[in-house]
Amino acid sequence: MKKNKIYLIIAGILVLLCLIVVFFKTGVFHGSNQSPKSNAFAVKDTSTVSKVFIADMNGESVLLSRKEDGWYVQDTVKAMPKKIDELLSVVCNITMQQTVAKTAQSNINKMMSVNAVKVEIYQKAPLFTLFKHPFFVKERLVKTYYMGPATMDNVSNFAILDGFDEPCIVHVPGFRGFLTPSYSFHATDWFNCDLFSTKITRIKTLKVEDMENPEESFIVEKAGARFFNLFNIQHEQIMDYDTVKLLDMLSEYRDKNYETYVTSVGGSEKDSILRFNLFKTITLTDIDGNETRLDMYRKLTPDAMYLDAILGNVGDMTEEGPYNRDKFYAVLNKNTNRLVQCQYYHFDRQVQPLSYFLKKQ
């Protein structure tokens, strides 16, 4: 009987402690007029951050979520690691400099009601920690704040922490610049720009098909650690080729990315590009059998800077056609829902014909 009473007392104490911790965390024991602490916006342990939701006041939003193989945008598209690292650095180090003066709070609140970006940070966190032991760990919403525009000096931002009435001025110590770019609510800004990321030692085969000049197509096959055989499209081996040029081209597949995600082209224009403008297809297979395919499409241009290349003396088109010489469109792994734009100079060796790799006679 005594043991049961002891257990009940202990259980009652634990429940009371839990309630006290919860009340303190939810702000029951302090008023909303109280100013937040300098580190109130920060989440120090970013290794346990599982999601970040960012939305503007017009309904556009992006969800960044952590999975076993990295971060994803809207749960479907891989996120750019560099941008995620920059965001988590801001989330970890964001600091409140001061609250906004009482006389200016009304104007700042009006401005933020139009221009602020809502930020929600989720974390795998315990409900409370007792004697250094976490209890009831699960994904929780741990921070909500509204990031406003930059201050006049462009080295900090206005912000409001959920649960507090007063707008604050926040910054990242040691960083000279405003924080708005780190909280983009455009999903495409977070997309991973990687097209190819395969080291030369991991390339098994490379097939480059030239749709405009089929005889310039070729195949490369791994024959050793850093030795490759070159074939024409009929799979006839070419013995006399420039080894340095071929190895230079293959080594660049370790880091190839696109310039921007294309949203301005759609409908019949996009269908026309995909149907008529394909000029090369690159298919790379690594030693594990993973295949990456890139279809490359000519980009039409009406720009005056290219008119000399497009028009002859009597207004006839040249054989080059009315194509942009700097940029082209591409589709990765046949996903025509995602049209991207690339720069020729970044793919200079990848777009070279078979004849480029042959030794001069």
C-alpha cells in the first residue's frame, strides 16, 4: 500500500513538472508584451531541423523537408545543398539586436502586414528534458516568426516572433547584409541545379547522339581506371584519337549544372521546342548502372545581336538558323515538366562533335 502511494506521488510530481515546462514553453506564465531574448529566433541544433516552411502574404509558399538522402523541395525535387546550408546557418545564428522604438512600431507593423514572409521551423524535439533525458521526442513546430524587409542600412531585417507583439530588428553577427534572400518562398529558387555529378573514375559508358549531324555521334566505354575506348555510332572502334581531349571532356562530368529553371516557356511554344529543336542527347551510365540522360534543345532568339548570323544580305536565313549562340534548353531524364536553361560555354566540351576528338592528319 505504501509503495502504491509513493508511486502515485512520484507520478503526480512528474505530471506537475511536465505541465510547468509546457506552460513555460507556450508562454502561459509570461505576457505577450514581454520582449524576446536575443537568441529567441534561433534554433541552435540545426542537425535536428526536419522541415522549414516559408510563405509570403499572397499565398506562394515552399516546403523544405529533410529525408535520409538529403533535403527536398515540396517533397519531390532535390534541394540545392549550398542554399540549404546557408539557410540553416541563418536559422542557427539569427540574433535580435533590439526592439523597434514605440513611435515606429505602428508603421513597421503596417509594412510587415504586406511584405513579411512567414517562417515555420520544425524539429525532432522532446516535449521536455528532465535530468538531461528527453521525453516524448517527435517532430514539432519549434519556431514561427515573420521576416520583414531590410532596414535602411541593409544590414539587418525587421521581424516579429510569434507570441510577441513588438517588431524587432534581427541580423546574423559577422554577416554584412540583409537576410531576405535566405528566406525565398519561390520553390524554383531551391531546386538543385546539378545535371551531372559523376567522377571520371565512375563513368562506365557515355553516348552522345548528334541529331543534326548523326555521323558526329559517338560512344565512350570504360576500359580501365582512367582509360577509355572511343567508338563511332556504328560501334566501330576509333584507334587514333586525342586522349587528352577525351579525358578532359569526361572529367568535366563531375560538376555540370544548369543556369536557371524555365517558367516563362509553356503551352504550344514549349511543345514546339521539344518537338523540333532537339540537337543532342547525352546518356551517361556509371559503374553502378545508374543512367543520366540529358536532352538538349536549341533556343530561338529574336535578339538584334544575332541578326547578322541569322540573316543574309537578301534576308535569307543561314544554315545556323535563328538560334541563340549563348544558351540552350535541356530536359533531364525525360522529365519534360522541368525545362531548364544552360550556357554553351559551361558545356563547351560536352557539345563537341566526334571529329573534335580525332587527331589531325
